Amino acid sequence: MRWLAGIAFALAASFAAEARPARVVSINLCTDQLAVLLAHPNQLLSVSWLARDRALSPVHDRLAGIAINHAQVEDVLPLRPDLVLAGRFAARQTQAVLARLGFRVIALDIPTSLDQALAAVESVGRALDNFPAAEALVHDLRARLAALPPLPPDPPLAAVLEPRGVTVGPGTLFDDVLRRAGYSNLAARLGLGAYGELPLEIVIKHRPAALIVTAGERPVPSLAEAALAHGALSGMRRIEVPSALTGCGGPFSVDLAERLARARS
């Protein structure tokens, strides 16, 4: 294994001298999306296996010619990348090993607002030496946010029910999207944290104007789906949003804001 580590270090050091990374690998679903949108032709060699999952990935149909990895060191080394894109809190052991071997690893934080999500677009654009494309994309996304319907003086109350019965509160990207789309978040009103459970009886008590449910394309029912079958919720308006739009912060967060704003209007 020492000879392999030595080769990997030498390759990584030689690649680091290049101004524009020519061999990019992404090992995280969220960086997959940004890399697919911003990479130069033939620059992106591999994305994580989750990028192919249509229930999770809005770029699942844009992966022609791009290999799949499982965020393991043995997946990455043969590709000889000069840049590895990752998430701050995922595949941390893989990141640590690659960094020790001399590979350039950029790990993105989880954005907690739309502004941070758009900043991540710019960060990846810089890393790929394609900042003009990132800047143009962010300009378009900000224009779309500015074109959202005006915020109502008394925003309707919404409860978010994600898979496994989780809701989202202040300090999350979804909460910021809700506010930009013109809703008041029940979790925020209750003083809940960023993530937590929202008991069914609390939802029934507060009677939100909308139940926002994340829905994938898998036929497996979630706890949120089971909760929504409760008779006491039958009169509440239900808004389904694809889970592919909620899992990562980035350009598709604006799609989510537009979808929710249209549903409110």
C-alpha cells in the first residue's frame, strides 16, 4: 500500500499545479448537482451514486458519460482527480485519506439560507475555474427570487412534514425558502429548533393553512404519509414538493421557492 500512497501523492501534487482542474470528482449528492451544472465539457469524471436516483437528484438525467462512485477512496484514486468536491459532514474518512495523500479536497458546508446556497454556487464555479457561468446562474436565480409574488401581510401558516416525521424550523434552508415563498412556519412559531418531530396533535391543534410534504418517487410510504391519512387532517390543504428539490441547497432551492409561492397564490 505504501507504493500506492506514494503514486497517489505524486499525482495529486502534479495536478495541483494546474490552474484549471481537468479531472474533477464529486463524492456528495449536493456537490454533484453543482458540478454537473457548472463543469466544463469533459471536466467532471465522476459523481456519487446518489446522483442517479431520480427521487433525490434533479440532475439524474444529465449524467451521460459521467462515472459513478460510492464515496470510497478506492473509487477515487484510479480516476487521478486534481479536485475532489465533497460535503462537510459526509464521507469524512474518505476526505481525510485523500487530503493526507495530497489530493485537493473542497468540502462545502450545509447552507442554512438561500443566500448561502447561492454563495455555494459561486464557490464551486471558482473551484472549477468557471466563475462566469456561476455568476450568470446566480444572477438568474436572484432575478427569479425577486420575481416571486409579494409577501402577504399575514402569511398563511404552514407545517412541513418530511420523511420519518421530521419537520424543519429556524436556521434551515427550508425555513428560509418558506418565508421567501410567503408562508409562516409552524415549527418557528412553536419555538422548535432546526430539526425535530412535530406531533400530530400539535398540527391538529394549530390547523395550519397548508401541510407541505416532501414526496419522492419510491412506492414506500413514509411516516409523514401515514400521518396525513389521519382523519383529523383530511380538511387541510396538502402541498407536495419533490424530495429532489429539498435535499440540497443550490439552484433547485429556487425551484422549490417558486413552486411553494405558486401554491400559495
